[in-house]
Amino acid sequence: MKRWDLIVIGTGLAGLTAARTAAEAGARVLVVGRGIGSLALFGNSIDVLGEVPPGVNLDAGVSDWIGTHPGHPYARTGWEGIAEALVAFQELFPSPYRFVAAGLTNSLVPTGTGTLRPTYLLPITMRAGAGLVAEETLVVGFRGFKDFQGDTVSLHLKCRGVNISLPRYGLEGLTALALARLMDEEPFRKSLGEAIRGQKAGEKRIGLPAILGLCDPAAVLEDLEGVIGARVFEIPMLPPSIPGLRIFNRFRERLIAKGATFLMGNPVTGVTVKGGRCEGIRVCNPPLETEYRAEQYILATGRFLGGGLWAEMDRIVEPVFHLPVSQPAGRGDWFRERFFQPEAHPIHAAGIATDRSLRPSGEGGAPLLTNVRVAGSILANHQSIEEHSREGIAIATGYRAAQEALKA
Amino acid sequence: MTPATEPRNPARTLPDLCVRCATCMAVCPVARVTPRFPGPKQAGPGAQRFRSAAEASVDDWIELCTACRLCDTACPAGVPISELNLLAKAKFLDERGRGLRDWLLVRSDLFGELAARYSRFVNPLLQNRTVRWLLDRTLAIDRRRMLPPYEYPTFRKWFADRQAPESAGRPRIAYFHGCFTNTNEVDVGKAAVALLEAAGFTVTVPPQRCCGIPRLGVGDLRGAREMGQRNLSLLLPTVREGTDLVFSSTSCGMMLRHEYGPLLNLPGAQELAVRLFDICEFLVRRQEENDAAVRFKPLPRKVAYFTPCHLRALNIGLPALELLRLVPGVEVAMLDTECCGLGGLYGFRKEKYPISEEIGKGLKKEVGRLDPDTIVTDCEGCRMQLRALTGREVLHPVQLLRDALAEG
Ligand code: SF4
Ligand code: SF4
């Protein structure tokens, strides 16, 4: 039976980062995902720590934050660890479709509901949305395209908005993916650009739903900007996320080129643990259950949506290794009074506690499994939604987990 | 591999597993080219909530699902989307009835032997414009679709007639060739036999019938069960004597391994599944375990590898790619576009031909960009479609590997 150096469970950003880090270091890597992973849902830009206000340098801001949040996943990597992992991430996206920051600080970019959100690394297709000025901005939606409400966006951003249709192409009823594929075709995007130019009233920046192509977004951007005569930016919208799929595809391409094997679509249904070590995992594709073995394992299965955490009536469990989950004392403490309120719900800080090397730890901090590491949003003690730290945690801990696993 | 110990989850076909995340919409090849198909999220779990056995089906778009299963591989919640679609399609077509065309198309295994015997007369007819026009008009088999020519002698005849090599003391391996190899792509079978013999086996070819997947394509569950039952009675004696069985056709393999048991609930399916392997999967494993494994000579060739959807559904990674990488001089690029668009017999149907062609468009462009010497893919459907799209040489991986076998 084949033995792998590393098995990564989870195909979100954390798992992919871990797998790539190991594969590029020469390890034989197997990636197992129950589905395509969270990038297809909401991968857009790379948040690191939105709590740090724009204008304040992220290195100092994050280091201060770690000082007051010693249990946070970032405390395991420090700013240096985050920075190193981010550079590696950026290297995966060479010119022209790059990820860039506005210096060493957060930018504010529009969301699909027209609010502004702090984020750090932006794909170049979103760069012109940073620091937009309402009077100079036009938001363009497509008639009959349900996943992007241009009117809501422009209303909240207090800028002008239009909805256009391109009857020749029958835009009505098309999915985001269909639109992105059409954008990859030069004649389509040029005629769309012309239609937008016809609607422009001197605006300098044009916001579009995030569908600027799947294969060659940089060329789409360049062509649109050329035809329209203004800067163009993508605004995130309802899932599936086209920018997230670009990230996923790029990772997958690199991983396969590096000889990694991808298993997607079936859950891990069991693990074999002996003497504090994981000896194998089982993946079930009915009617077969297949065992895979490796020296090292990384658990990056995400939170509730990805199936990394599971809420039973009275407690939260981790279904793969049955690791203890750091969580509020009882169900009554999971949520605050109202759904929307500024303070985070305690349930969102639930997750897996680890030692310094990201191994799952129990009471007293001793590692429970010596060859298993945990990465990404399944980790305990962060509030990634409110902190705007989701991708940063995934990249930094995925990178670190792989390094630790290779060292072991 | 061991049989799954856990009983089949009774909630499998319940639509409530779906969390409405729309991930599946990111991969469905049909939904991205036509708004007439609502996409996996809606066609599968969405519509399932409104279906009832007692009421007539209203899903007149359900036939547009190609059963590629990509949605299943992407869904994070484990919704058996394509199975829901298949069951809905079966009900819709049971009620509406199936035409003469479907009756004929799914029985191609019955007249295949005969057509091969008289291929000298049949092949020119299949190319004849008047005949194609007639088929198009009377049976709605699209005249633009290339019909694969028949070959004689068939694989079975070649195998029975040949001078078998000295084989005393060698382990036995059984080969499931499938209909297409037998009557239309005999060289694939010859190559499979050559590779297995080079790997040190005595090859046997047990009696076998069409796997029945064409019946599933028209939602004929009863017909598929019958085919399955017949095959099981023919194949089980082989696996019961302890001989493993390999297949070279991805879709036949998926049918035998994953539909006989979980979907069709056929007795003995499990016994077959645990001894059934994709030929490249089997050879990779052999390569890992055995020092005296197959050796390859240099074969300078620029190859583009395409991943069939049903290979993704088998969820065994990319074993053909692993083998191709062992051949010195072979340079492999990935054609990582999802789905070629043929969908088995789907792409032969006049009303679906444009969808099939539209799905394949991206693939054609990608081939043009890579400009390989040879295209390689495991599934005969993908090979047919790729030949039609590009006019280039398209091989099964075993054919290329056979050409690279080192002598002696
Ligand atoms: S099986 Fe394929 S065509 Fe059918 S819904 Fe799923 S992804 Fe779409
Ligand atoms: S079927 Fe699966 S992927 Fe599709 S919307 Fe439902 S949960 Fe999401």
C-alpha cells in the first residue's frame, strides 16, 4: 500500500496552503476533501486582520493584537509567520493576475450589499474598488442576474447605478459561472464594455459583479478598462465565488504539477489512532471504504459549513478525530440575544485548541496526537467574521502546520 | 480496500441535507451553458422537496442533466445530487415514455458484434450523408455527431485467436473490456493486455455484457438492473476464485463499482467492487509494491491529459498521470477544463447536441493553446468528443504506455 508523507484533510484555503507548502518542499501529499471547499463560497480577497484600521501598519497592528489575544491562532505564528506565508501565497499568483495590498495596510472595499469592508490583499480585479469616491463611481448590474443586486449596492454606496442587458447574448437567467465564461471571450467582453461606456456619465470607476472571467481575468480587466475608458473593479456577490474558484484552480493546478493527489467528493469516515499517533484515515465512496496512510496529517476541515465542526443538541463535536472542542459551557451560551449585534457570538470562537506546533491539545496543553496538526478556521479562539481574519488565519496556519509536519 | 462497514445512511436521498450553498452551481457544465437547465442545486435537492411518488413529474428539463456527477464531487454536504436527478429522470421518462431512438441507442451492445462483423459495409453507411440525414430526421441522432466506426476482428475474437504467451506460475488478472473496446477501439484492449502481461500477469477475459450505463442514461433503472444482474453472474465466479478484475473504460468501471451496489442494490455488487480496479490504478499500486515493475523506454512526446468526469467520481486521483510521468521523455500538460460535454449518448441526441458542443468549446480552445502531439484520456466518451472537437489523435493512456514498454 502506498504511503504518503502527508495527508491533508480539507480543500479550503488552509488545506490547500498546507498541501502546497509540503508538495513544494518535495513531500508526497494526498489531499482529501469532502467537497470543493470554502473557496467556491466566499473566497474573494485576503483578509488578515480587519480590526487594524486602514492607515495603521499591519505588522505593528497584528503584533499588538497578538499581545492582547494570546490564545488567538496568530499567536502561534506571530506576524513574521503571517508575513512569510502571505509572500508565499502571492508568489503563487504571478503577474498579470496578482494579489496586491495598498502598502502594509488594510483597504476598504465594497461588499455585495454595498457596505465597506476592510481587507488586505486584493486581486488586481478588485483593486480599483479600494478607497472609492461615490461621485466618481458607477455600479453596473445585469438585468435578470439574481446573484448581484446592483441597486442595493449603489444605494448603500450612495453612487449611481444602472442595470444593463445585452439582449444578443440573452443574459437573463444566466449563472455567475456562465457569465464568467462569456467574459473569457473577447468579443463578448468588448461589446459589454461598449454597452457600459454608453451608460457612463463621466465616472472614473466602474463596479461590476465579480464575474470578470475564470481563465484570464487580467485580460478581461484590461480589455474592459480599455473600451470603457475608466477603471473597473469587481464587487463580491452571492456564492459561488468566481474569484474564489480562480484561487482554487490555481492551487489545484500547482498541486497536481507537483505530484500531489487530489481526492474530492467523499468524506473521511474513520481514522485509526494508536499510541497517540494517527496511522490511517478511511475515505468512503460507497460501497467502498479505502484506507490511506501517511507519516503526518493535517486537519483543515473548516467550521460548520464545511463539516469540520458539528453541532449536536447540547455540544459541538469534531467528527473526524473526535478531538475535544473548546466551546461555551452549554447551548444557552452559544448565541447572544440578537442575531445582528456588534459583539461576536461565542459559538464562533469554538474550535480546536492546539499546542505551539499546532497539534491538537487537551487539558493542560499537552498534544493529544503527535503526528496530526490543525489549521484554518477550525482552530479555537478567533472570531474571524468580526475580526476579518478568515483568509489570514487559513494561510498563516496552513503554512505553519505544513512546516511543522515536515520538520517532525 | 474494505467494504464500508456502516450501513447506507437512510438520509442519503433526503433533500434536507442541502444547505443551499450553491457550490454545485460552480461546477455543473450544463447550467453554465444553458439557462434551460436550472442547475444541480435546483434540479436535485431543490425540486426534490416538491416531488411526490403519487404525482406526475413536471421536471421536463431533467433530461438535460448529463449525469457527469461533478456536482457530487463539489458538494460540501454530501447531497447525492446526481442520484436525485437520475431518479427524477427515471420517473419523468417512465411516465412520458422512451422513443425508438433511446431503445436503439441503449442496445448498441446487441448489434455491435454484428456491426463489427460487417464493418466493411456498416462504416461507410455511418459516414454516408443521406444515411446521417435520415438518422437525424427519423431518430433525431444529430448528423453533426461523428459516429465511431466499427472494427473487425473484435477484441474478443483477437484475444481468443491469438497465440497466448508462456504464462506458467504467473498470477491471473481478469479484464473487463466493455462494449466500445470490443467493437470500436480494439487497440485499447490489446494495449491493456500487453501492459498487464508486461507487469507479470496472465490475462483472462471472462464472459461479460454491457455494464448497463446507457440504460441509466435514459433513466431505465429496471433495464440497468437486468444488465447488472447478468454481469454479476458472469463476473462473480472470477472474483470468487480470488482473481482481481480491471477495467479500462472509466464509465463502465464506475457503473460496475459504484452503481451496482449503492444505486441498484444488486446482490453480490460489494463482492465485485472490492476486487475491481481501474487499470492504471491497479498498475500504479503494482508499481509501488513491486521492484520488478513495468519498465519504460524513452518516448519523446508532448501529451495533454484530460480528466474524465467519471474518473473524478471514481475518486482515485489521477493514476494514468502517475504512470505517464514514469515514461522518460513524455511531457504531460493538464487539460483541466471540467467535462468534455459528450455525456455518453447525451451528445448524440439532436436536441442536446448544441449543449454538448457548447460545453466542449472551452476544451477545444485549451487544446489549441497547448498544441500537444497526442491527447490522452481514460474514457471513450471523452475520446470521441475530443476527436470530434479537435480532429487530433486521442489515445487511452494504456496505448501510449504500451508504446513506451521497454523490450524484454
Ligand atoms: S450530474 Fe453533471 S450535469 Fe447533472 S446536475 Fe450534476 S453537474 Fe450538472
Ligand atoms: S446540493 Fe450541495 S453544493 Fe449544492 S447547494 Fe446544496 S449543499 Fe450546496
